[in-house]
Amino acid sequence: MTLLITHGHVIDPGRWNGEADVLIHDGRIKAVEPKLHAKLEQSASLTTIDATGLIVCPGFVDLHVHFREPGFEYKETIATGSAAAVAGGFTTVCCMPNTRPVNDSRSVTEFILAQAALTKKARVLPIGAITKGSKGEELAEIGELYEAGCVAISDDGMPVMNSLVMRRAMEYASAFTLPVIDHCEDSHLSQDGSMNEGLVSTELGLPGIPNAAEDVMVARNLALAEFTGARLHLPHVSTAGSVRMVREAKARGVAVTAEACPHHFSLTDEAVRSYDANAKMNPPLRTDADVLAVKDGLRDHTIDVVATDHAPHAVQEKQWPFDSAPFGIIGLETALPLTLNLVEEGILTLEQAVAKLTSAPARAFNLPYGTLAPGTAADLVLLNPNASWIVDPAQSYSLSRNTPFAGWTMKGRVEKTLVGGAVVYETLPRQPR
Ligand code: DOR
């Protein structure tokens, strides 16, 4: 089957930025060229999508989602998470292993891949656990996880506190050039904290998590990555200290990549004043100074990637008192407009914003996606950067509703998402479920 996407403004970071048509054949990109529609003969086997007024770019790649299957299907399944992904423009998502059971074995990895294949929406790439049961004690079978299809290892949600265990994990992972992702939190320093430690936590009487809980572990992990030569990926960077240390490490040539989540560059701990647990995540929302540092990190590419940390939790769980509610918010459907805000603010160009969602994450995990290069899978997004919409959690494709952005007016909307040349999402008037 041949498909031609015409009249769009194509942004293929580092390769093309301008008007062009995209020719797709048998699920793969065949060509990106101006005015292809004038050169190709109309035929019954040629389908056309008119992208006038739209940006056409590679499908987004999210290095950090939590789909709750197996084990917590009442929060999210692989099918509902994938539906939210493609509605947000994400065609590839890497799912963290904190399921039940934890993804620390071939059988869980294979189960996730099988469920993902059934949904036929986003490509779901599993991340295996670093340690058995993510308990931080004994290494998981990293080689087996790699062979089964894991694209990285992490105990996300939990730090690997034991530095020797982390050293060994990095050494093993290096043999497979697998990125190692550590949830950077010194659990002795974070203790029972439920929000950022600072003026707001003091005023609210909530136990705080200091910046140092993240900074200490970022420093340790950078030291270990430099020592072992492993590929380190730092998730959900939230502090000015982390940004500074990653910048210094990159300048020294350490093989590190870093991600920022939209909530960490869009909100501060002021959002917690209402005691709404939809503003509770880990790491927590920080201060203005941290938000500015994260934006600076994105601007100078210290922070390579925007990732969502999509972490669904049920409505009733988020209604618990703030300090006992679970950490995490959904993020797949709001990431695009929140990232486009950085363009409005002059922090990123539009092409850079697209790159942070496409080519940069693909490069970080060495994935063959996030590009419109001929021969690659035809995973694309058609988006309208100027369309406004209001976030209504009831209309989310996720099974969960836990967003701090309810009622926000967002600018930038996904109109169509294609995976392997097939339309898997298009904007329709949504009905509350
Ligand atoms: O807020 C978070 N939620 N941070 C994490 O690291 C884990 C995640 C989850 O699994 O809910």
C-alpha cells in the first residue's frame, strides 16, 4: 500500500524543516521531498492525506512510561496506555518494570511484548529491572532481559541504594551497551517526604524531600558511569544541582543522557498548596530556581530528552490524604503542548522541541525510530501547533485521571498519529466515558 502525506510542514530534526510531502510504501518511509504530489501519478493504490496547515514529524518516543500491566490493571493496561500514547503523538514508549510481578525476567518481558502486539497501537518497548524484584539487592538476569527484548534497565520508582550493586549493574549492562537508568533518590534523605522540602512544605506541614536526595545519587551515578564506562540515562531530572552536574559530566565526556518531564518545567511546589495529590509525584515539583535550571538544561542540551513519566493511579488512590497518596501523574496526552510552551518562551526552536520528543530519545536508547529517514518505519504525527483545547481528565484515553493540568488551556494538538504507515489515532470530538 502506498500513502502520500501532502502539503505539510515537515520537521524531521537535523534532516528537513520545510514544506514537503512524505511518501510511505508498505509501512516504511520511501521519500520526503517537496511537491511529490505533482510528480506521482494518481492511481487506485495511492491514498492521500492532506496535511495543509499541519506539522508532519516523526512519531514521538517516550523513554519513560508506567503501564501497570501485569498486576495493576485497574490503573492502566498496555492497551489503554497505548491508546493514551498515540493520542499524545507517541508512537514508541518504553515501559518501566515496576509492575507485579516486576519485569525482572524473560517471561514478564515476553508477556508485555505479546500484549503490546495485540493492541496494534504504539510500539511498547520494555525496560527490565536492574535487581530482582527491584529490591536493590541481587542483580536481575540482565543478559536474559536484553535477549528477551528489553531496551534498558532500571528499578525506577526505587533507587539502587547499594553502590556496589550499581557498579556491577553498569558493568554487566555495558556488555550489551544497554542504557542504565537509575531513579536518583537517596531514600535515607527522602525518608517519608511527600513533596519538595522548602518554604511551601513547611507552611503546609508536609514532610519534605530535599534537593540533596536527588543530587547525591546523580553525583554517585555520574561517578560510577565515568568509572565503568557504562551508558547512564538520568530520568526525571528536577533539581538545579542535577542539571549542573550533568552539564559538567558531559563536558568531561561521560556517556550520560538526561530527561526532563513536562511537569518539572511547567509547575513549582506552589501547585501543592491545595493539597491536591494530583500534584504529587516523585521527584516532587521543586522551586522557581529549579524550574529555570531545568529549562536552561533543555536550552543548552544538557537535558537531551523530554519524557513523560506517565504514572497512572486510580481516582480513589489520589483522594487519600496528600502524604499517603501514591506518587505520579499521567502525562502522555499533555506532553506536546507543555513542550511547545518552551518554544513560545524562546527556550527552544520548534525543531529543537520536536527533536527532544523524537530523534534525541531515539538516539539515547539507540532505537531505529524518531526519524523520517527513507527505509525507516513510517511512524508519524500530524499536529496543529496553534489549536487550543482544554484538559478534561474525563476525556483522557488513559484509564486513570491523575493530572494536575485539569482545566488548563493547552496550545498544540495531535491531529493524526500513524504507526507503520497505519492511522492509529485521529482527533474526533471526544465523548466522556
Ligand atoms: O511519581 C512517580 N511515580 N515517580 C516514580 O518514580 C514512580 C512512578 C510510579 O510508578 O507511580
